Amino acid sequence: MDPIGPRGLQQREGALGCPQEGLPSPSESSELVQECLQQFKVTEAQLRQIQASLLGSMEQALSGKASPAPAVRMLPTYVGSIPHGTEQGDFLVLELGASGASLRVLWVTLMGVEGHKTEPRSQEFVIPQEVMLGPGQQLFDFAARCLSEFLDALPVGKQGLQLGFSFSFPCHQTGLDKSTLISWTKGFKCSGVEGQDVVQLLRDAIQRQGTYSIDVVAVVNDTVGTMMGCDLGVGPCEVGLVVDTGTNACYMEEARHVAVLGEDRGRVCISVEWGSFSDDEALGPVWTIFDRTLDQESLNPGAQRFLAILQETVMLLAPECDVSFIPSVDGGGQGVAMVTAVAARLAAHRRLLEETLAPFWLTREQLVALQRQMREAMAKGLQGKPSSLRMLPTYVRAIPDGSERGDFLALDLGGTNFRVLLVRLASGGVQITNQIYSIPEYVAQGSGEQLFDHIVDCIVDFQQKQGLSGHSLPLGFTFSFPCRQLGLDQGILLNWTKGFSASDCEGQDVVYLLREAIKRRQAVKLNVVAIVNDTVGTMMSCGYENPHCEVGLIVGTGTNACYMEELRNVASVPGDSGHMCINMEWGAFGDDGSLGMLSTYFDERVDQASINPGRQRFEKMISGMYLGEIVRHILLHLTSRGVLFRGQQIQCLQTRDIFKTKFLSQIESDSLALRQVRAILEDLGLPLTSDDALMVLEVCQAVSRRAAQLCGAGVAAVVEKIRENRGLEKLTVSVGVDGTLYKLHPHFSRLVEETVQELAPCCEVTFLQSKDGSGKGAALVTAVACRLAQMTRV
């Protein structure tokens, strides 16, 4: 049966109202009652329409769209976190406006989840009529006197008291401790208060009283107090609901959805102010004649229509949400104290976090000093003097000029897989064909002869597949192990790394070992022209596309740089004209102790746990192999101070290298919401709150920002050296870059570029990302060497 509309009810008013005709029969009365009650039955479809309309109004208000006017207000309360059970201490609460013409003062002791619960002490003070209607200063002075009188009866000190202010009047809140009164209600008419910050008025009154040192930490409405005051036993409470003489709700929202805040990260509690929800299209079908009559006779016709329908309806409309309703014992007292306690906890944690991360926020003066130190170390290394920068000649004397043509082979050996490439340089561009071959462990750890024979076998296989058998092509060899280069085609292996231990190779010329293996495989024709460092290959790869590319930079698992130096400045190579590419091996910069001023406790921990303590200090502050470990040690420290993970020791954080550097790139992505950041960290086994996730994000940002700035300061030193070498007022130069950290981190490249721009303003620097520097670059080194050799012969 359809609900009875207003007209149907009016037709029966005589019967319902028992006018002059006499009483209806019992059956007629029952029918009339049922018809009236039928109007209060709401269908699931109607509820879903109300749900959709309310959600749409909430999203419109959050987005800041003013037209049409949203049906709910969605006011930020600036409460940025919920309790997590460790809150402890004594807190004052002042309630004004919650119970008519009186105010209440409470002393609330919080003991944490595990602690013994104590009942708050409270005292109520009746506000005289003349105070309610007098000057605003008189009201707040009265409140300050009540606070002093209450505290005088308690055995408490006079310093460092923290207070939460429950002010139950219409306000515009602009901060956790900033709230402007819009208008008085409930019989209050104090002058000079409307349009003023009530927190500041209370602070001024407390100061005038002068008896106690009280810090007003937060101003709170009763709905937020209800949410914050709930028992944590069943889990975090993130929604507050008041259904009493009025109704309202609040909840924790992602800050990025709240346009008025302009924040990308974190969360904030939103007061929905849903009592004024009045969508006629959604509420009209359930709006009865009784509701209309009540509305018209109320003090605010047309407003405050929405009534909450509780648990059964929530289960029906949101079946995917597991919702528990927890009665609040004392939202006004316990809840306001909890807001104050959470704010105090966050402030204390913020101070500890900022103290911990302060050494990672480098000043311009520190970066300038680093740039100067690197310039000095470069000069010493070039002159053959003791220096943490080895400044090794690579015997690459020119960058590509674009005229290089022909077919070239390249080898790329840097791990248990290696590549053989055919690189064709033509007027139409570069064509690359490559194949990956594996090096079995027994070969990598066998004899050197066995290793190089295996490499040649793979080259022969590749030539056959490409139809190159019998062709003697120039070959460039990228050999990514520590070497001392004596010529373009001479490189002495200093020591194996990366799991290799082939015998009779260390201390030997690896090009000679390769050539000997070629000889053993008779009828194979290979012309090994150059051994190439991957950083040089990166520069040469980009140099083929851009003739201004005279710097190579690697920022990946490790880090290094190279650049074109004036030959006259290279003491170890004869000659005064021309250029020489210098492999800086800048990962070792600072191994002489010169980075001590920038090194933190966490850097020292990472260094001491590494396989080479005291070495590669610059690399350990920059490269992808170490940044995750720095972050892990910071997280361990913050956990020990109670800042993270409720102070509980997390087993997975004790595991070395559990926090991969790739997580920094993922966590710092601008496209991720905080809940996605939480998901990444939870996958690591970190049981964290949203507050934890936000602080982990800040740790990652500080560590990666410092790394990028250090790298930028190094590049600035290099490009300034090139500019001064050539006596130029302005240098235009490009930097070829490779490495996963530089390429994949969402902000690293920008931060490097900004630092270079600031520290080397006379250099116009362009960064070019290399494509296959170790393969294509080796071929181009070979091609340039062939071009120069041909020019010499001519």
C-alpha cells in the first residue's frame, strides 16, 4: 500500500481529530493508524537514493564547488589523527555551551590501552545571566577563574598544563586551535565575540588570570569528541555519530580530497554537519505530513531535516563495510582530552622527527662547500697527488661528431648475464641487435681461461646468427669491474666483484685475456679496439645525439661520473693539446674523511655494516644500493623513540636490505594516495597507521632529496671545471645520464637539475637520459677511435 500523502490525511482529519460526528469504529481506527504509520516506512530504493544524494553533496562540498549550494557543509576540524592507544598523561578540558547556562571543567588522566582507567574529575559552574549577556571579556575571564578555582583544589603544578576546549556554538574553524564564532545560540549574547577567535580570547583571559600556565591545544566540537573518546578495544574508531537532541557525524577523510586545505598527504577529520541535509528529491518521498508540521512549527523551518537510521540500514546499504557501533561514554570530556592528547603526541613526534631529519636538509652553504671540496679533490687527482678522486684517464679523446658510420660489435659484461650487440651506425640513425647470454656459476668461479673461452664462444654464436662469420668487426668491450686503464685497449683488473672469482685474472689486462681466447678459437676474426667504462659509454651514447654532451653520470645501484678534460691538465698522460675523458670514480669521494661534516649517525651505521667500511662514502650517501638501508636505520631509531609503530619493535625492520630503494620511488610517487603508501609498507610486514605512513614518507623524501642534492653539487663542480678550463663566461653543456634511481624516482632528476642550476648559474646544463650506454656507448667509443685513427693515417 502506498504511503498516504498530505491530501489523503487531510481528508480524514475529521475522523482523526474526533470532531462533532462521533468516534470511528475500532476497525476503522486501526486502519487509520496503519495508514498513518505506513508513511514512516522507507523502502530500500528510497534509502539508496538518500545515500547517493548525501554522498554527492559530501563530495561537492569537499571539492569547494559553491554552485549549486551543497546540502552539507563538510567542515575540516584540523584533527589529523585518531588515538592509537599510547596516549598518556593529565589533561584539562573546558566545556562551554554543552549544557546551557553552565560550564564544566574536567581533569582527565589517560593511561594508554594497557593502563588502568581512571574516572575524570569534574566540576560544573553556573554562568550568571549578566555574564551570558555581558561583554565577551567578562565571559572568558569567568571561565579562566573557574579553571583556577578547579585547579586550586587539585594537587597539580602550575606549569605545562594542556587544555582541550569544547565550544558548542556555530564556528568557522581554521586550525586545530583557531575557531571564529559565527553567532551565539542557546541564550548567550556576549558582545565583542562574534567574528573573533574564541581560543585566543580564552588564552588572553588565562594570561590575565596569571595563576596557571595553561596551553590551549585544541578546540573541539562534540561529534569529534565522541569519535575520539571511543574505547579502542575493538579497533580504530574513524567515524563519530551524535543522535540526541540534534544529530551530526564526522569521519577521517583523505586530506587531498579537501579543497580548502590544499594538502596532498595525510588525513583530516571532517564534520559533515548533516543535520541540514535537505535534498527534496531524495527526502521528499519519505517526508510525511507530521514532518512538515513539525518543521513549520520549529525555530528553523526547512533546516535540520536529516535523521540517522542506524546499524541495520548501514549493513543493508554498505554490505562491504564491517561497521561496529560503540557507545561513547563521555565524548565531551574523555573525547576532548583525547583530541588534546593526540595533538600533544603528534607535536612531540613531529619535534623528534624534525630533529632526526635535520642533518639531511642541506643548506646552500653546505652544498657550496661540498662543490668546492670536490673541485679541490679533482685538481689533486689530475695532478697525481693524494686524493679521494682517482681521476682515471680513459683514453677516449673525443665525443661522437655524428659522422661515425659502419658496423660494430659490443660486449657488455657486468654480471652473471652478459650481452653481445651488433650496432649499425648509418645516416638514418642507430640500429641495435643484441642477445643475452648467461655465464654459469662454475664458469664465473672457474679459471680465467674457461671464462674468456666461454665469452668468445658466445660471440661466435652471435656472429653466426647474424650472418657475420668471417667478418672482422671493430669491438668495444664494456667491462664493469674495477680496472686501471693503461690505454684505450688496455685495462688491468684490480679485483673481481658481483660473484665472480675466475682465477688468474686479477692483475691482468682483460683485453689481452680476451685476445688470447680469440686466438685459441682459430678462424675467428675479432678486432678489440676499446675497453669501456659504463659511465663513459653513457656519455658517448648521448653524445651521438647531442654534440654538447661532455659529461656522463650514473645514478643507479652505484654512482659515478666522467667528463672531457683538457689533456694539458692530466699529469699521467703526455700531451698538451686535445681532450681526454676522465673517469672520476667519484663514489670514493670523501674516503679521506672530507665528508665528515655531512655524514650522519645513520650513514655511519650503513657504512659499518657494508662489505667495504670506510670506502665509497659518497656513493653510500647517493646510490640506490644504500638509500633503502639509510631509511631502515632511521625507522629503527624513530621506533626506539616511540615515534613510529607505537614504539613496538618490528621484526622485519631488523632484516638488512628489507627496505629496497625501489620502495622510495614508489612511496614518493605523487599519484599515490596515503592508503596506497600504507599498502606498500604493509606488504613489507610493517603494521602501521596513517600517521606512521606519513612519517615514513617524510623520511624517504629527506633521504632521497639529500642524495639528489649531493649528486647535483658534484655535477655543478664538474661543469664549472669545464667552463673555467675554457675561459668561458657561459658554458652550454649536456650531461648523459643512466641508472634506475635517476630514471625511476619521481623527483630525483628534478632535484639534481635544480641544485646544478643554483650552484652553477653560469652553465646552461641539459640532462639527457641514455639509452643503452653500456652497449651502444661501447660501440660508439670504438667508432670514434676508428674515425680518429683513420684521420691520423690520412
